[in-house]
Amino acid sequence: MGLTFLQPAFLFGALAAAMPVIIHLIYRRRALVHRFPAVRFLLLADKRTARKFRLAQWLLLALRMLAICLLAFSLARPHLTGSNVQAAALAPPQATVFLIDNSLSMQYRDGQETRLQRAKTLASRLVQSLALNDSAVVLPLLMSEEAANAPISLSRDQTVLQEQLAALQPSHAAVDVPSAFQRAFTLLQESSTARRRLIFLSDFTMRGWEEFHLSQLSVVPENVTLHFIRLGGSQRDTNVLITDVRITEKPFIEHAPIDVTAAVQNRSATALRNVRVDLFVGSNAVGQQLVDLGPDEQLTVPFRIAAPPAGLHWGEVRLEGDGFAEDDRFYYALRTVTPVQVLLVDGDPGTSLFDSEIFYLLQALQPRGVLGRPLFYPKPIPWEGLEQERLSDYQVIVLCNVEALTAQGRQRLYQFVVEGGGLLFFAGNRVDPVRYNAMFYRSDTLLLPLALGQPTQRQPEQPIAIGTVHSAHEALATFTGEEALLQRGKFYRYVTMEGPNTVPGVRVLLALQDGSPLLVDKDLGRGRVLFFASSADRNWTDLPTRTAYVPLIHGLVGYAAHLSAASQRPGAVMPEATRLLGREEDDGTTVTIRTPDGQERLIHYARDGALTVAPYTSYTVPGIYRLATSASTDFLAVNGTRAESNFEKIQAAEMQTRLRPLSMVLEEEETLGQAASGSALPTQELASLVLLTLVVVLAVENVCANRL
Amino acid sequence: MPTDTVRRGYFDPLVLAKIANMSLRARHVVEGLLSGLHDSPYRGYSVEFAEHREYVPGDEIRRIDWKAYGKFDRYFIKEYEEETNLRAYLLVDASASMDYGSEGMSKFDYSCYLAASLAYLMLHQGDDVGLVTFNAQVQRYIPPRGGMRHMHALASHLEATRPQGETHLDQVLRELAGKLARRGMIVIISDLFDDPEVIMRALRYFRHRRNEVIVFHVLDKNELEFPFQRLTVFEDIEDTAVRVLSDPRAIRAAYLQQMEAFLAEYRRACRRETIDYSLFPTTTPLDVALTRYLARRQ
């Protein structure tokens, strides 16, 4: 048996019990000072009456304080709940399913506690109010597949029920009202008791109810009563959330400025002013903005920050707390790199730099990035100098019209690519296809994507242009929608390649109008090789003088250097499964995933068509998941679902419509037990008794006061 | 004959308080009283020359001193001092407790009017009147004398006296015992806030010497009725260190009981010693006090 209050805030009124004491102290302080000759008689009189008088005064004080406490108590509308009240009803046994909404929206806080915590407390009271012969079970609205398949049964043991309540955890899963009702109704159907009821504690947001109707259920038990208890009221709650975070200006070069854009949405019917949005990199706050949001308005909040030092980083965008904290943080991860070291090997240095084969390449790679930080550090060398270079100092090596390499040089180059380096060939008049095939299209140093054919010479007045641009390719992503920029270049001579569509793993990125491949690439080991069938300078083409040349070279070198890794890392949204993309050679390897709450999961890469993927669903909490393979590490930014961010409530009439032909009693959390009949919580009102006591106390006080 | 209403107003202490001069106040009281009583039973007889004063129309022709007219060629009236048949001592309490008053007049003021009125009446009837003001000891002693000119001295002293200090009436009475060699009437005007037993012992001494003793016990209405309502700190008017915080409503009954016992003890003791004892709240008209004196003189 327990005591509850419908208006517990009035209990603070009991503090007013201090008023008589305060009034006494004030009057004592403000007591008149009266000069009087007959004080001796007062002293004699006081000695006689003091004890009796003080006792009476104390009694009076106690009565007045008690009266105030009783008034506050009665205003708080006390109700007696629990087994004794229930026992008084002498009702036959009843089977009850407590269905507790554990969806993410129940994490909303109206005060100190979340709605789920309050629902558990309420359910605990309801469990306590069960009669001895009643049986019950506590079911979460959202259950894991494993829990749903486990045997569940009704129990009369209150300890078991309280344990079931304690085990309830919030879930990120999508709300599935029909399944939950089906489970509950099935349990009630199996019960042999005559009286059955379903008590559903929820905030009753619209999510999950849109498509629900009772007719969808295959089992609806007879004699079932529905008691719904709503937490948080029927009005739409205020909620602001971050829906997305994007980072632009790829690749992320350390210390270079990057733009982070957070999408913030007000999912409330009221406008909000000065909502604070904080940007964190790691645990460091690096940006803050205040935004005004109209009703249901979505805004993008831009931040410009300096990219952190080369490496993997995580961060978050955070909103100042509202009632629903689950969507106030959005995690992201990114990788930054140092500028790419590029070795430009000049196969035809010429007599001046302008005449050299790499002049235009050098010009294209030397300009600083648009953000004032260099993306590339190109180093030009004559072809003879390649032997002296330590190749591991570079990410990309560009061979421009290089006639030949020694066998040792070729071997070093091959090793460089296999270990992850990028190699970019440019053709030229020194490139002899036969010799090249002999050097680079052989089993021990198979560097060329395709075997080279004979050069094709076009008439000066009939140059050929680029016909096909594979802009979906990472190296040419810049030209998506802007393919014409590349197609303006004219080609007078180029090397043909054999069997472009027959060699697996070789991709044609650019093809000329006559279908001849101009640019092909293939992966080799952990590195990449690209072959450009024309010259890097103006000898065979005017492309170096075209606008497209610089972004093309940047794209090719960036691709060869794996600069795409220097980008926003993959993200996932709970509870949707994510697929981690690997490379072909990752097939069968293991990825160790460490969750933000310290748990470890192992998943494996496997081939799925052309892709190598590792599917993952075992999320625990939103945050940064650390991925580790034998060769690399990465971050996976996992954010909670935003599907539960809309706190629009389903109204009682609509709910009733969806539950026809069953009828339900909907009670609000604050007024639970106040319903005239059919309340889920049997209660006995005590206010009238308290008021009666108050009247008696006041009468006694009046008598005492008049006697004094 | 004046109506009772007129007389009340005429002798109302508060009305008298508006009259600035003490002698004038006394004259108002006494003449008003005497006119009501018709002839004074204590008319003295003149035998002894007192002074000359210039004739004014209305004086009796037979009282003109023709010898003086012969010498100065101006009319003088010959005045005689009436022979005294009583020697009265007015003992007025001038302790701090007498400075208390709730109705616009302190007990001391009331006592002064009373003393002055008595003095005027006595002098008017040819008695000698002396005055003693005291607190813990005798402050001032004015020996008894007759004649209306003495009234001025008495009134001036009363006007100049300010109540202060504690009361030790027994000590004062002992001190006076040596000075009052000739028997007479002793009128004590005081709130008697002292040990009744000790005071009565001293008064008894005077009675043994065949003095007439009249006690005018002057108390304020607040002292008699204790009408206070609010929580109050009562501070002893003679000793500010003594303070009592009390709720008057709670203590009133006990206080009034104590006060009644105090008054009853004086009444009983005075009756036993044939001392004329009268309680005078400061609201009592002064003619009542004079009537009581006259009744005693009879």
C-alpha cells in the first residue's frame, strides 16, 4: 500500500508551517517596549502563569503548524494506493501485461527523470497494487529478436515482475506497435483467468501508430481491457536536433581550413531563439554558434575550422540540452593528411624548364590550394636521378615520357606500388610501346594496366577530343557534370592500348572520341597505377593549356595518393545495419570493433559481388566506434536514429479509432488513479479525510486561542 | 447651583492641566468646590494685621484704614492674617514611578494638582501648610505657613519638581519624623510602590504621635486595569535593567490579582491604623479628593 499525490507540488506548501514561528519571531522583534511602574507585579504574575501559558502556547503553535501542513496535504490531493485497496475490491484473479514503451522517445526528460524511468516507477506501483492471485508480465515495446524468441510467461511473483522492470532498457530500434500488441495479446490469450488487461505506458508519439490498426493482429483475446497511461502529456514537446554533419573542402590537409556544416532542425510548434550549437574536435570545443529557429524550421550552421594534424580524428556537434538529449549530439570522424610528396621524373628535360616534359605538371602541382595550404609537394628530377631517390619518401611517382628504367629501378617501382604508392605514366615520343611492354607489362613487374599498341598520329587540322569521361570514378569526381571541360582538349598523338575491356581490374577513365582509351588505371597491391596515353606537355595535346588540366592532374595525383581517405569517415545510424567497405584483398580478414562503451566485436570482410564488405549491426550506444584490421585503423561515427525526434502525439480519439472494437481508458501520468472508474491504479482519495481533520484541528486551535 | 456635569468638567484633571499656572488651578478647584458647599465650616477669624493694600472699588468701606488715608491721602485697605487652627504637611511622591501616565497626565502631575488644591483650600481656611517632595529621600521641605502668599511658594516648587529616582517612603517618613515636632495633619500623595509593611510601620509612628494621616493613593488607569493587548516588553520605570517580555492578555488576570492584593493590604492596614486611605486613579476629579479631605477635617 502506498500514498500518492495528484498535485505533489502543493506539498511544498507545508513549508508554510514555519509561518507561525516566523510571525512569532517578527512580533517578538517588533514587540513594544513600555516603561511601566508596576513591573514587580508583572514579575510575580509571570512567575505564576509562565509554565501554564507556555505549554498552552506550544500547543497552539503545534496546532497551527499542523493545520497548515494538513491544508498543504489536502491540496496535494493524497490518494491511497496498493494491495489493501485492491483487496477491498475482492475481485477475481486478473492477468495483466505491462507493456512499457522503451523506444528512444521515452528518453525525453520533463524534469530530472526520463519518461522511461517514470514509466518504470509507475509500473512498479501498479505491480505493487496487484492482488495476490493476479498474474502479470512486463514487456518492453521494443525487444531484441533474441528476447522476443525467448519463452515469456505470466507470473504472480512480484519479485520477478520488479526484476523484469529493472531490466528494461531504452532501445534504438524502430517502433513496432503491432508486434508488441501481438506479443501481449498472445500472452493474455494463453492466460486462463477470466479478467485480462493490457496496461500500456508510453508517451504515445505518432511514430509507430501511423499504420497500426487492431485488425492487423491475428490474436485479440476476449474480455481484455486496455489501460493506457500517457507520460508527458498530449501536447507536442519541444525538441531541437542535429540531423547531419558534413565536412567539405576534401581532402583534409592538416592545418588547412575546413568547413563543417551542421544541419539543425526545430521539431516543435514554437520558435526558439539563441539555440547554442557547439562544434568539438575530440574533446576540444572549436566553434560555437547561436541560431534562431522557427517552428519546424531546418537550418545549416556553418563552422570554419583548421584541420587537425595528420591522422584520424573524431568530433561532435552538440546542442545545448533540451528535453531529448539523444538527438542533441552528432558524431563525425575524419582523417587528415600531410601534403602529398610527388616525384616528377622527367624523361625529356630539354634545354630549359619550359621545354621540359614536366613543365606543365609542375605548374599544375605547385599552386597552393585554394585554402592557402599546399596540397602537393612536387619534386622534379631527370630520369637518370630516379635511381638515387628513396621512393618511400613519396606517395606518388609520375614518369613523364621516360624512355627506360633499369631492371632494379623497375623492381623498386613495383615494390613501391604494391606497398601502397601511386604510379602515373605519361606517354611521349620517348615511350616505345614495344620496349615499354617488355619492361612494364611482364609478370615480375606488371605495372602497365594494359599492353601498349602503336602510337596514332592525327593530322594537325584533325585532332581528336575526349569522348567518354568516367566521372563516377574517384579520380575524375571533380568533373561530375562538367565533363565538357575535359572534352575541349585536342589530341594530336596518343598511344593505343590493347584489350581495354578484357583485362579484369582495369578501368578506362577517359576515352577518346574514337573509343581509344586515353586514361586507364588499375589497383596493384595496396597501390594504384594510371597510364595516360598522351603527353604531359603540349607535344601531343593542348590539354595542358586548358582549364581542366589542373583539376585533372590534382584528381589523378590525389587518387594515386589515396587522398580520398583524407575525408569524412563513414557514419552509421542506429539501428540500421552498416556495411564497411574494404578492398579486394581484405576478403576474409577480420575487423575488430571497439564500441564507445568499451565492448569489442569481431566482424569479417567478405565478397559481395564486386565489393568486399563487412556488415555490422551490433551497436551499443551512439558514439565513435574504432575499427582495426591488421593493416589499418579507422573510425565509424555512429549516431542515434532521428526517427524518434518528432514528439507529435497521437490523440485519444485517433487511438481509439485504431483500437476498435476494443475500448480503452487513457489516463495521464499526473492524474493516474483519478479516473471516476476503470483506472489502472485503484486508489482511495484521502483529501476529504484530511480536510475533516483540518476542521477539527482548527476548532481545537480556536478553543485554545480563546482560552489564552 | 452648578450641575454635576459642569462640576465634573470643572474638576477634571485634564481640563485643569490646560491651565498653566498651578496657583490658578488650585484656586479654580477650591473656589469651585466652596461655592458648591456654601459656607465653609472652617472660616478663621482675623486678629493679626497682615498688610496694606490699595483700595479698589467693591471693598468694604469699613475696612478702609483712615489713619493711612490721613498720612498718605490715599485709600488703603487693612488686611489681617487669619489665625491658623491646623498645621498640615503635604508629602508628594516625586519618584520616577510617578512620572507614568496614560491619559495625557502623569501621576505626578495629578498629585501636584491635588497637593496644590489641598494647599489652596487649607490656606484659604487659615491653616498652615507645609510641603515635602521626596523620592528615596526628602528632596525639598517647605515648612508650614499660613497666608495666601505661601501658596505661591508651594506652587512654584511643585512646578519646578521633576519626578526621578526610586521610592523609599519608609526612609522618608523616618527622616520627617524628626522635623515634624508639632502634631498636625499629614497628607501622603504617592503610588506607594514600596513594601506595604515597611510603609505602614512608619505611618503607624505618626499615628502614635496623634497626627492625622491621610493617604491619597494615586495610580494610573493602566496600572489598575492593565489594558494592554500586544506582546510587550515592560521595562521598570525606576530600574531599566528589569524587563519583562510578556503577552498581556495571558498575564492580565494574574497581574490584576497581584494588584488587588497590593491595594487590599494597604486598605486593610490603613483601616486598622485609622488612617484615611483613598485610592485615586488619575482620572478621578479633584473635588472628590478635596471632599474626602474636608470630610476628614470634620
